[in-house]
Amino acid sequence: MANFLSLHKQQCGQALKDLLARPTGNLLTVLALAFSLALPVTLYMLAKNVVAVSTQWQAPNQLTVYLDDMPENSATSLSEELLQWSEIGSAAYISPDQGLLELRQIQGFDEAVSLLDDNPLPGVIVVTPNSDDAVAVTALASKLRAESGIEEVRLDSDWLQRLAAIESLVLTLTWVFSGLMLMAVFLIVGNTLRLQVLNQKQEIQVMKLVGATDSYILRPYLYTGVWLALSGAVVAWIVATVNGLLLDAAVAKLATLYSSGFRLSGLGVDETLILFMVAGLIGLLAARLAAGKHLRDIEPV
């Protein structure tokens, strides 16, 4: 067992030295692998953050009830009356003045509000139903529209449904492009090692003449495939991290406009380890299939 491990260690180190001995050609291969991996990694980060935003805003369905031009005491009474309904969990009245004040606090709106001659905002009652069932909430919205003094009822979950559709689209794109790019990594590693085996055909024939087995000859190519894939994964992680930093600045600016402290989340330690493991496994499989097939076809002369 000690000799077996020592042999593996020696062949693994020799495979790395052989890669470093040809930096120019191998660098191009590593960069091709890196950019093939960087796309799915960046899409994964985007999908993860979209899911985080969706989860963060998955509050109970709310109904925004817009009132006619009625006195504030009548609006307050209506809010208290709605609170007695069995379908309603809470009802909070927001006066036009309070709504205008909240609008001023949103970055970019203060100057626009200052240009208004009077307050155009209606009184609003924010209603939270007791049930999250879509059918029950829709029925409550229809019931509220029939009440006097209510001009319009908006279901706040509409935009959540749009966000869910965007989340589904991003996840689908992530899976599709990840599959395509991982297949590209497989083909790049496999083709690189296939050419390397063909270039070393005479050396392989000599090794077989002196009694070397196919598994012994194949092992350095397996390590070469793993080293290539891992190198590409490291560069892909660097590219994805830079992309995350660039996108985070834009996301932070957009979040500030919505008075939110949301920040883009990059790859965690566990996700980085998974990236390296998947890349190494793909490199190993590609080397095993491509190099192994051609090694079997080479016979000593």
C-alpha cells in the first residue's frame, strides 16, 4: 500500500511538472476551461441572489385599498370596520399626508414631490388577509371592491408572481447553460489529452514493450486531466468573484433607490469546494474516456 501511494504521488507530481514545462499551450487550455466554467458559476450566483430576493419578499399577501376622497375620520372608521371582518388579519390606514412623507423619504423622489402644488395621493388602507390562499385572497379583493368609499383594490402579490416567473427563468437558464458549458469542459479536456496521447505514441509503445500496463500508462493522463480542470476552476472562481464585485456595485446602487440594504452574495466556501470537486471529476472522466480509448488502440511494434 505504501508503494502504491508513493507511485500515485510521484505520477501526480510529475503530471503537474509536465504541465508547467509547457506553459504557453497549457495556459490557453486553462483559460478556455476557465471561461467555460465562469459562465455557469456567474449564472449560479445570479440565480442564488434572485432566489434570496424572492424568499426575502415572500410576505403574506397584502391588499392595498385605495379610498375615495373622504374625510380622515371616515377613513379611520372604515379601517376599524374592515378589521372586524373574519377574513382580515390586520388593516392599517395610511393618510395622504403620511403617504407623501414616505414618498419623500425614498431617494430621488424628494425633489419631484417638492414641485407638486398639492397632495395628489389618496388615502390607503393596507389589508393583510388571514389566509394566504390565492382563491380566498382574490375573493376578499372582490368583496372589498363592492364596499362604498373604496375606489380600487390592488393585490400586492401580483409582482411576487412576476418575480417567481423571473426566478424560474433564471434557474432554467442556469441549468441549460451549466450543462452546455460543463460539456464543453469535458470536450476540451478530452480533446487535449487525446492529442497528447497521439503525440506520445512512440513513448507509449516503448513502455508497453518493457511490460508497462495500460493502467500504469493511463494514470499520468488522469492526473493531467484533473490538474487542467482544477486550474480552470481556480481561474473561473477568480473571474466569477470579480464579476460579483462589479455587479455588487450596481446592485447596491439599485437597492439604495428602493431603500433596501440588499447586497449581492458571492460563492461560499462550500460552493467553491463543490466547484473544484465537479471540475476535477469532469477532468478525470474526460481523461479516462479519451486517453483510455486511444491507449487501448496503441500496440507495441
